[in-house]
Amino acid sequence: MTTANVVPDQLTVRCVLMRGGTSKGLYFHEADLPAPGAGRDAVLARVMGSPDPLQIDGLGGSRPITSKLAIVARSERADADVDYTFGQVEIERAAVVYSGNCGNISAGVGPFAIDEGLVTAAEGVTPVRIHNTNTGVVMTAYVPVQAGKARVLGDFAIPGVPGTGAEIVMDWARTVGAKTGALLPTGRAVDDIVLESGSVVRATICDVGNPCVWIPAADVGLDGSELADRIDGDSALVDAVREIRGKAAVRIGLCADWRSVDDQSPGLPMVGLVAAPAGYRTLSGTVSEGGDMDLRVRLIFMNRLHESIAGTASVCLAAASRVSGSVVSAVATQRRRDTILIGHPSGITPARVTAHAIRRPPYVSFDLLGFSRTARRLMDCAAYYPYPAP
């Protein structure tokens, strides 16, 4: 629970600052926080520094990928070791969104649970069964362990993170239909979304990990190699993507009016702009070659270009690539039976997918859906925040 401190007009709460994959967030023990509700959310937003576009008076990093949190506790479920709640702290509003999960932050939950003594470590690799309370599904993290603690050093690299680290394998096969109950919530591989302008956008609405809307980049006038300066700075494009997201959200029951999607369902569904493989220049200035990937994607999250690819989006994209007739399968090469190589703004990231055909809709079932990430504990601290205003 939050406690008073020697500083007379501030309170503290213990947390761990961790990088999980290409995201960074605060990891809390559930017992150290107030009970769920407005009071807890006010504490979390204040610790993060919201509302403020720079989050200058808190621990957030002014971007959606650095304004995240995980709340972890031992689980009472027979099929899980820990319960984990993901929170996306909005930047310009004092609000915490719990509508979905984050694959990158999930990658840090296993190491956190081991290092904090919530799970008994086994030398070599320790499987951690993680019940995500946002979606009700269980995923398994295979965490490298050395001397009873999560191993950090290794030779696995992911685009968007400098250097290498110990590979954490995440299995998400049990997250199909996590939010809506179905791989294809509308029952169709492709839906036509009619915009207010009269133009029609083809979309595959898919729910694995988190619901995502996959559309051809060409349908919104892009080629699939754009970076933030081209996407975030184009207000008409951002508005069109918001409209697509809102109208898809209405179709799958996440909001009642597409114009209110930012209030009723701020984070979900995510929208991915997909295109066939081709070379492009990454955020770091290097070149990703078309022959090294199966497709390109530009993911829009919280109305901004994601700097890489969200973990949940990568498994959703992998699943959609195996759906016959989807907009993803139309642009993706399938040179590898169990892997798809995703070209995104920071480089190329693999996702694992093993599927087989079935005779009933959606005519595909998955034996494996997953990805690998690295994670690292950055700081173990007491976070300070001022007493609430009277």
C-alpha cells in the first residue's frame, strides 16, 4: 500500500522500472497499491506524470510505449502462477486504460515474478504461466534463469532495442479470441469499411492477443515504408485511421459510436497498415531489405505510429497471415512454415505461427502463436507523488 515518507507532503509506492521488449513501464505488486478504482488510477497517473504531453513531473517517457504499467500478484487459478493486469496510462489525460493487453510489457512479467519471489525459479528455463486479467486468458513465458534470478545477458536481439539479451519465449496460442471470443469477430476474412468521405477500405478484423484491424497501406494512400514524420504529421490520415478504428470497434462491440472510440475504447482495436515486402530505411537510418521479410507493417497505436511492432499485434498479424483471403495473406510471403518476418519502422522481427486447416469457419486452427523478447530490470525504487489535492 502507499505509505507516508520523510518528505512531509509526498507519499511513496514501491515499483520496479523495467524494459519489456520495445516498451518500458512500471511494475507493481498488487498489494502495494490501493484497491482497483478511481483512487488507484489517480495514483498511477500521478506517478507517471499524466496529464502532460512530456510527463515531465513523473516517471513516464512522453510516448505510449513508455507510459505503461503492470500490476502483478500470485494467482489462485490452478492453471496460472501469477495474475497480471496491464494498464496503459494516457499521456494528455489523467486516465488508465485496461481494455487490452501489451505483449512487450507481458515479456517482463515472468522475470519480475521470478526476481520478486512470486514464482519458484528452476535453473535453466522457468516457465511462468501468466493470467492476464484484462482479457482472462493465460499465456506462458519461458524465462532463462541463472542462480535463482531471471537471466539478462544473452545473444538474442530485437529491433528497437540496443544490444542483445536473454531470449524470453512467449506462447500466446491460448489468446485467440481474447477480447471478442472469436478469431474473426465479424465472421469474415475481409470487411469493407465505408468512410464518411465515401471511400471504401478493405479490412481484416482479427482477435489474437488483442483485436487489430489490418488494412492495405495503399487503401489510405501509403506504400508501407513511411515513418513517424509522414504519418503522425498528417492530421487527415490520422483522422481517417481513427475513423477506420472506430467503425471496426462498433462492429465488434467495443464502442457504440465510432466518433467516441477514443473515449470508449482508447487503445483497441489497433490498426495496422500492411504492404508486400520491400526495402526501406528504418528509424535508426539502417536499411531493411525486402528479401529479409515477409511483409511490411505500420502499426497505429493511440493515434500515433508505433516505433516497432507491439507483441500482441505481432501474434495477431501472424494469425491473420494464415487466414485464407485476408488482407494480410494477400501481401505476405509464406516462405517459412512456422515463422513470419515482420518489417516495421525499427527493423525486422519474427513471430512464430504453426497452423493447420479445419473444416469449419474460420477454417484454420493454431498449434503455436508466439514471439521472443528480451527484458531488463532498470530500477527498483520508491516512486514519490504529492498528496492528493484536498
